[in-house]
Amino acid sequence: MLHSNQFGNNFLWGVTIAAAQNEGAYNAYGRGTSIWDQFSKRKGKIKNNAKPYIACDFYHRYKDDLLLVKALGFKVFRFSISWSRILPEGVGKINKEGVLFYHKVIDECLQLNIIPFITLYHWDLPQALENEGGWASHQLIKWFSKFVTICAEEYGDKVKNWIILNEPMGFTSLGYMLGKHAPGKTNMVTFLSAIHNAVLAQAEGGRIIRHYVANATIGTTFSCSEVIANSDKQQDIAAANRMDILLNRLFIEPALGMNYPNADFAFMDKLHLHTKAWKYTERMRFDFDFIGIQNYFPITIKHSSIIPFIQATDIKAKTRKVPYTALGWEINADSFYRIIQKFAAYENVKSIIITENGACFKDELKQGIIDDKDRILYFEKYLNSLLNAKMDGLKVDGYFAWTLMDNFEWNEGYNARFGLIYVDFLTQLRTIKNSGYWWRSFLTN
Ligand code: GAL
């Protein structure tokens, strides 16, 4: 039987949530509107037109929820700070009540002997800043720096573990190019600017935390997916390579001081040119203490001449008749090993924490029990690969499960359940799933 002690005593086991997905209390206690509140008003953008207004009501229930973190045996609690709760207009006046809320969450963690990991940005930009151009604006770095400085000064004495951004590829591409996430933009120039500002923000945020917080451990997270070419054909291999640049290399390489990937790829030429990237190698670099990698699935790619720029398309797991989750994401634990290997191979990566991994399944509550066997199997397989990675000497030092409880899953609304705890969104009743109990026995003796 797999047990956490096989990973050594110092391995960090955690569980992750995010402000926009869990907190609720969206227009109370001085909080300003975020881009997700606004985006959810647009018909058809989110399944069932769901709103993030109440979510899991973590704002009022954080004490009970942290007791659940403790009960399941996790040592680390990763959560994010809602920028518009601290600065309702994004800049300017500070909302003291919002500042106090995170003090209370942090104090509660410390009281319970849980290590708080703060994510500074998990996708919920203040709408006031979006109105000024959001991530595509030149002013973003200035705004973000103010926000980070406030957080560092407020919480830096108590919190030593900091994550600057959550998945910059996620929010820049889905939010500014594909229009599927807030703020719902679909514009190439906006996308290029958003990428560059996110790259600069991840490094600048790191420098600010380093300056204000003594003995800080600083990381930032990257989404990643192993990219597999559908065939040996040159065209498919080239398509997979382009996809790999976008999905896996675009944000980490500048952080490591390598600038943006240089490749025979028109999109990258555009990015280099648009951002005058050659001037920024140093400003884009930061010496992170760890990198967070977030992996859910690999993708299989073939050439497609009708898709602009990338000229590649993925072949769904269902079509390929391989196992997949309720969102159609391929389940492939061997690929998890290989993606860790890929990121560990960068010379300047000092340490890796898997800051998110988990699975969505159609959970059914029957007589007070959620027997989510599929999710348990998923974790068993992925953790087995993780153990192999660790045993093989890859520099992986922690793993955080996504997610503590079912929550607002962005454009999927409330129907995509990833939690170890089931949430009835009408009553806010929490029920620990069998996967939650599985984690408890994995983590405790
Ligand atoms: C990540 C994201 C999380 C969560 C998860 C599952 O990309 O950071 O907030 O939604 O995916 O879809």
C-alpha cells in the first residue's frame, strides 16, 4: 500500500483552493468586483449561467474548512488572495476588512499547525483594472507591484511560502485569446501583451517578496501537459513541437533567464517582435526557490492547416479510446512522470512542487456516501509515478492535491467536481468523499 512516508519526512503534502472558486461573499465586506463576477453576467459564457457569488462560502466557513484540511492530514494549505478584496478598485484605497480576513485565515492555519502557502494571483483581476486594459495594459506591472507589496508587508511576518502567479498560460490564453475565461477577450495583440506582462509580473513579484519578506521561499506555478505527436510524420512532430512551446516552455524559460523560446514558429516571431523581448532577458528572470508545476493530462497532437498560427489540433482521449475523466481529460500517470522529468531537466530549477493535480468525476451522493473509486484510482496511479520520480532522484519536494472541496470550476460552473469533499451548493453541507478518507489514511498512520 502506498503511504506518504515513502516520500521522506520533509516532503510537503498539501491541498489547494483559490479565492474566486471558494470564497463567495463577492460584494460584501468592502470587496470590489472581479473580472469573474463581471464575466459570469454574460449569457452562455459559464455552464448554466452559474455565478461565483457564493461558491463554497469559504469567507464565512474558513474555520470549519481548515479543520477539514487538518482532519484529512494535510500539512500545507495553499490559497489565493482576492486582489479586489484588498484593493476594491485594484489600486488606491485599501479595504481593511479584506486585509483582516486573510490575517484570520493565516492565524487559523498557524494555530492548527498547517503551513500557509499564499498564491498572489489566481485569475481574479479587479474589474476596475480590466476596464483600463487589464493584463494587456503597460500599467499592469505597476498595479501588481503595489498589490504584492501590500500583501508582503501585511502577511510577510507570518507567511514564508509565496507563489506569485497561478498558471499564466491559463489566464492569458483562455482569457485574452480564446475568450473562454474572464475577461473573455479574443485578440492577438492583447494576448501578446498579456503574455509579456505576466512574464514580467512573475519575476517582479518574486523580487518584491524577496525584498520585503525575510527567509521567504518563493515560487510561481506553470500549467503543463506532455505533448505527444500523433504519428512519426514530420508535420505532426512539428505541430507537437509548436504546441509544446506554448503549453510548456513559454513562461518558464524567460523566468529561468533564457528569454522566450526561439523557434521556427511564426507566433514566437510575433511575440519577440511585439514585446521587444531581446531587451528584457534580465527583467524577466527571477531566481525562484521552487517552481510549481500543475499537471492534469497529456495531449496528443496532429498537424492541422486550418488552425491559425499553431497549425495543430488535439485528438481527444475519447476518440483515441484511452481512459479519461468527466471533463474528457486523458488519465495517464506515466505521462505525469515524464512531465516532471522534463521540468526537472532545466538546470536552474532548484526544486519542484506539484502545486496542483487531481481529477473531475461525476460524483453521486448516495445515503451520505460518495464512493469515488475513479478518483482514488487516479490519485493512486499519479502518486505512484510521483514516487518513482522521487526515487529516481528527480528534484520534486512536494505535492498539493486539487482540490479541498468541490467549487466554482470557472466556465464549467458548479458541475465539474474535483473536490476531496463534496459540497451541496444549496445547503453548503460538506461530505468527505471516499477519496478524502483515502487521503487521510495515506497521510496519517
Ligand atoms: C487549474 C486551475 C485551477 C482548477 C484546475 C482544475 O488550471 O489552476 O483553478 O480550476 O485547473 O480545472
